[in-house]
Amino acid sequence: MGANFHDFVDPIPQKIINRVKKLNCALLCDGMKGTDVLREGCMDADIMPINRKLKMVGTAMTVETNNGDNFPIHVAIYSARHGYVMVIDGKGYKERPYFGDLMMASAQAMGVAGMVVDGYCRDTNGCLELNFPVYSRGIMQRGVIKKDPGIINGTVKCGGVIVNPGDLVVGDYDGVTVVPREKIEEIVDSAEEKFAYEKERAKTIKSFSMARKEGKKTPQLAPQWVIDLQNEQKS
């Protein structure tokens, strides 16, 4: 195929994808606290969405390349499977972008759920018009090169995070989070617990604000763990 191509890992079950769609990147990172997951799955802060209104959830397919060479990305796009997120280890190369809106459109046509590149892309307006999730280190308008084979569906390091084919990849307005496949159920369970806690905290904050506005007795605003820790430090 003109690239070092490894087989696809089976897609993450749709029931898990549906659960994850109700969560955000921050909650998933919280779900990895206390685990051995590198950086709690959080990619570098400057890998950000072109369109902050979109969300991306899917199974990782990976590409490794360098020097602004997008030949292996082309190969990956035209062999992609529906619902996978393309994670491109571009080594943070700054001198050229790795793709533009025509490649984004091709990936979208193949059913790719989104693209993440540790590097740069171009054609911002085209990307926005496509309504397709793309995450990169920024925009670079220069032309690309097409030369070396690269590696498709191998282990990569993208944005400071190790990504294996088949991992869960989630992107939103905050950035990109990667959950190792073997820990998905455990971490999603934990993230859902945090989500339930945050919803209750939001209710408490709203009740406090309303009571204060109406001149009524206010409920306890500080979380109990804050009070307990303060008391422990005083003792």
C-alpha cells in the first residue's frame, strides 16, 4: 500500500461510544486520576480544535510521519473505516502543514470521526465549512510534501500522549483526551461518577445564589471535603 500498514483494531462498542458522548474531555481526565495513564490522557494544551463547537469521539487509527510529509496520511485516509479518529504523530513539525481541507473532506467522506495532528494544518475556512472535527497545533499555509511511507496503525506519541490503535479518542472545546482501550470501562465509570457529582454541585451553587438573592438562609456552599481538609490542617 506504499506505507508500513498494520491491521485495524476492532472498533470500540457503540454502547461505550454513546456513554462517552455525554461526557467531556476534562471529566475523562478526572476519571484517570490515580491510574498509571501517562498525563491522565491529556494531550498538549496547544493541540486545539479548529472549530470549538464540534465534538469528536471514536476509535483511534494512527499515522506516524515527519517533516510535513503527508503521503502516509493519504494512504490512511483511503483505507479508513467509519467511526475511527485519525491520530497523526507529526513530531510537532513546524515548517509545513500536514493536510488541508481537501484531505479533511476525503476523510469525512470515508466516515472518519475526526483528525488530530501533532503538527499543523491549513485551510481554516474550508475546515469550518465542512463542519468536521480537526485538532492541530495551529495553522500553516505552506505547501506539503509527499515522499516517505510512514507507519499506519502502530503505537505513536501524539501531543505528549501514547496512543495505540483501538484506544478511545475524545476531542472537544478543551482539547484532546485519549483513554487506553484496556481501561475504558473503568475510566468511563469513574468519569460518570464525577459528572454526577458536578451536577449536584451545580444545583448547590444555584440554590446558594438564589437564597442569597432572596435574602433567605443560604445552604452550605463549600464542599464537605474542603471543610474536612481545613479542619485536619488546623488540628
